[in-house]
Amino acid sequence: MKLNGKEVLVCSCEDTMSIDGDALAKALGGEGKLQPARHLCRVELDRFMDDAGKADKILVACTQEAPLFLDALEELGDKAPEANFVNIRELAGWSEDGQNKDTNVTAKMAALISEAALEVRDATSVTMVSTGIVLVLGKDDSAIEAARKLADRMDVTVVLQGGADVSPPNVMDIPVFMGNIKSARGHLGAFEVNVENFRPTVPSSKSKLEFTGIGEAGSSTCDLILDLRGDTPLFPAPEKRDGYFNPDPGNPALVMEALFTLSDMIGEYEKPKYIDYDAGICAHSASKITGCTNCFDVCPTIAIVPNGDKVKFDPYTCAGCGLCAVVCPTGAARYNLPAGDTVTERLRTLVGTYTKAGGETPVVLVHDDTFGRDIIALSARYGRGLPGHVLPLAINQATQIGIETITLALALGASEVAIVLPPKKREDRDTLLGEFAIVDAITDGLGYGTGRVRLLEPDDPDQLEAALYGTAPATAIAASDIGAAGRKRSVLRLSLDALHRKSPSPVDEIVLPAGAPFGRVLVDAENCTLCLACVGACPTGALKDNEGLPQLGFTEDACVQCGLCKNTCPEKVISLEPRLSFAEEARSHQVIKEEQPFLCIRCGKPFATHASLAHLTDKLKDHAMFQGPGKLDRIKMCDDCRIVQMATDGDNPLAHGTVPVPKTTEDYLRERDDLRKKAKDDMIKKGLTDGEA
């Protein structure tokens, strides 16, 4: 049968799965009949080749034998179809419920196949290039030994920590230096390490490697770093920094694993650009006044830095955890692997297909494609597998799921959302639990109760099974058909409205915990001067002015509680109240304060507000420039009249005396001649001659 233009091929894996072809075809709603194979990868490989040769695209319900199928397709040459694969065996058919022919399992198989039939947009990427230049850092002989293991394939340099006790090598086949590592920056293919007291070795070193010269400060560039010092790592979250290896030097197995990986790291590496950033809706800062710092606070690799009033994401050092997108209140930071609305569309297809096929109380199990995939597979092979009503949703990182995705799943009809957090991600649990608290407040306020979202932290399949089988799923939520798309706020609002419409006890207002991205702005209207600085700072347009009238308005539905208005307000009359309102007033523009404009007392032109002039008058009434009759009235004049008044006032503080006429050379010569003439006239009057004078 065909689904979304792809020929669907299903196999019972030698009858280890119970597959009802007619029921599955009906649940899928595709074109044609579905006849499951029994041994498609071996005995019935000819059938696979025949079906593949007639199709442009195929979707094979098997991932284990994908390499074999791809090799077989090469025989078709240019006629080979585009092939995709989906796992219905470990995720559904091999579960305990699958063996018991639970009707939920057929619905889940249909959901998994429908999800896999979707077209997925590729994320953009950045390129990192390694030419094989490796810097090995250490403090004993093990660093030199490790460097020698790499030297055949890589360009290796060793820097030993000051005071290292190292035996001189018989052959100095790799450069060795001494130095104290102060700091490092960069990424795979572009590291820069700052070193102090940098000195080369003494060739005549006998029993102990000696170093010569006066220590200098400098930096070393390299593509890769192997840090065997056993000290504080050079980078925060070192395991997330591509190209930086920081194994425990006391654990030979970890060191050898790092060497094995390093030895093959030459060439170009494509790294996904995990975050799609829209600076236009960023709430970080305005006019150098800080509002939201959520992304800075949670980024483990410091890949986010201020960039004026916005922020800058470094795609080379970003580890792709997605926490910044989870906590971003506006959706300016959006997780982009996969790109666009792919996760939203997959979720709609997964839950929608399952419920339409008769599946009950669906629980969406979010997991990553490494640890989560492996622990589910182990459970299916050696344990009970996933319950029939649990729908696995594989994503890049379990930490990329925020409240918009959780509420969307619930609105689509999921009874719960469970997220499998790998052991290496446990340091991020507090951020996720903070988001879960917001979801709990919303679901509890709407009458659905708490616990609709759970964080699972299993170390083995038994713990995963205990968490999924140990408690009955919550009661189902009435499904809504939501065409949610776009960034965080649009998806979130549509999901919340759907939950409110189907709520068993709808309310107009829900109190939310601090930090929630919904709420209202409270303004002390009496002391507000309508300066409208808050309007200029608001990144979402929740606060607005009126071009024709001194007015401050507010739309609660657009407020993200970033605090920029509060931090910008010069009068400190703004406070925030986190809450979620479903009232109609929250969606419309509400006037907080308005005044008639103040008219200039000299010409009658409107130019300010009564409140701002009253505030300014109170501030300046004791100033020396405004002492005396009528001088304070200048504040009540428009700009033009104020200048005229000051220029014509008798005691204009800018007035001055007569401007002196500058003297020229002729003036000085004239004065000299006048003095000489006067002196001569005085001599004549006294009857004196020039000689007698």
C-alpha cells in the first residue's frame, strides 16, 4: 500500500510479531492493500526487490536490516527508489502487549508508520575542518606515550605542566615543551590555548627532562586537544565541546577510547546549526537595560553571548542541548533539528493516527536517539518492552522539549508526556522540572490534575519498565484537532486554548509560578507619568501607546514577563504578575492610563502630559534657575515658547554685556601716534625743545 507517496513494506520478522494486515491498512488509511511479509530480508528478498522496482519511494518497517536492503537497492541503479526505514518491532511488536495482541499495539504500529512517512526538512549546518594538528596536555610520561600513538597519523605537540617529572625520550620524535595552561577558547578545527612560562626542552637532559630559556607567554593554535592533566577542564561542560578530549588519565580504557577517536579526526565535519534565532522578538535587552537572561543562565557551553541589545549564538560551540529554546519566553530561540515545524507535525501525526485507529490513553514517551533508543531496544529484547499505549517520539535531545510541545501533546489527546533523561543529562533536570511546574499549574488549574508530564531517569531497562508499567495512565484528555505551527508562542496559545475548551472545569485565570512566560503588567497609574519608556522597551508589543493621545495600553496575551518594562520604568511604578488568563480582555487592548494633553500656557499647543509636567515641576521647583516670579512657568511652555521667553526675559541667564570690539594693528599704531602727538604738544606748551626734553 502507499502512504504519502511511499510504498509501505511490513514484515512480521519470522512471525515474532503479530500483525493484522487489514487492521493496519485501515488504521493507516493509505492506498491499496497491505500484505505483511514474513522474512523480507532473506527468504522474501525477491519480493522486496520487485516492490522496490515499481516505486519511487519506499518505507520499510525494519531498521535492523536497513544496510542489507540498501545494498540490494544498488542493483537497481538509477531506478532505485528513495528508501526510509521505521522500527515497529522493538517499539511495538516485541512488547508484552504485542504478544498479547493488544489492539493498542496495532494502532501504535500505524502511528509509527504514519510518522515515518512524513517528509522531514533538513537543518542548516556549519563546517569545521581538522587538518590533524593535535595538542596533548599532560604532566607525566603518559602524555608523551599518548602523543606517540597519534604521531603516525597526526601532527602532535606536547605541552607538559610546569614541574612535571618526565624521563627524557631516547628519540625526540615529537616536540615537547613545558608551560602552564591559563585558558583556552575555540572549537574543533580552531582552538587557541594560552600558555605561560612556555619553554623548550634541553637536548642534554639526562635522568630528567629539563627545559631551557626564559619562560615566555604565548598561545598555541590546534585542531584538537587531548587533555591528560587531570586538572580542571579547559571548558565548561567539556564533554560537549567538539574536538576537546578530557579522559581521566588514571583510566587507561578511557584514554585509549579518546586516542582511537582522535586518530581518525582529519577532514571536514558538518555540524547542525541547532538554534534558529529571531532577534526581532528577543527580550534580552533594550537601550542597554537588561530584561531576560534565561538563555545565558542555562547554556552549559557558554555558546550564547550578549550582542548589543540582542544575543549571539555561536553554532560551533553550541552542543545542541536545546535548553535555551526551552526557557526562551518569546520563542526567539527555536530548536532547529529537525528544522521548522517537523516535531510538531510528527507529534500531531503520531497521536492523531493512534487515537483515530482506536488506541486508548496514549502516553507520549520522548527520548533521544542514542541512550533512549538503546534502553527501549534492550527492554524489548530482554524484558517487557513498551506498553501498547506508550508512543515513543525520538528526537535529537530529550532536553529540547518545552512547555509548548508538552501542552500540544496533551491537547492532541495524550493522557501524559514522559521524558527519558539520559544519565549524562542529569545536570539539566532542574531546568526541565521548572518547566514541568508550569505545566502542572496549568493542567491542575483546568481540572486535569497534576502529573501529566513526568521525568524518567532510568539507568537500565528494568527501571524504565517499572516507571511505565507501575502506574496506570492518567485519564484521557479529549482530543482536539490543532493545526499548530510557527514559533513557541503561537503553538503554545493554540494548545492552551484547546485544553481550555475541553476542560472539565474551565476557569478564566490560573496563577502561575514565578518565571512563567505568561502574566500581566501592573502599573501604579496614579504615579505613572506616561513617559512611555516601557512601550519603547517592550519586545512583543504588549505595551502600546496612542499617537493621538497620551495613553498607555496593554495586551496581556502578548506579555512574556521578561521584565524589560519594569527595569526601564524611571518612576519604578511597574510590577509583574505571572498568571494565565483565558478571559476575552486578555486578548484585547486594554487602556491602563490616559490623559488629555497639556496645552502650552503661552501658545496653546499640546506638547506633554499633565502627570509628566507635575512630576517635573515637583523635581525642579527648588532649582536656582527657577526661582523668582513666573520662572517655574517656563516648564509649562512648549519648546519654542520656552526659548522665546528666556530670550526676551530681562534676567535672561544667557544674556551678556556689550561685545568688545577687537583691536587691530592699525588701532595700536593709531594709539601710538596719538600718544606721540600729545607728548609733542605738551612740550610746545612748556616751551621746551627736543634736546631739552
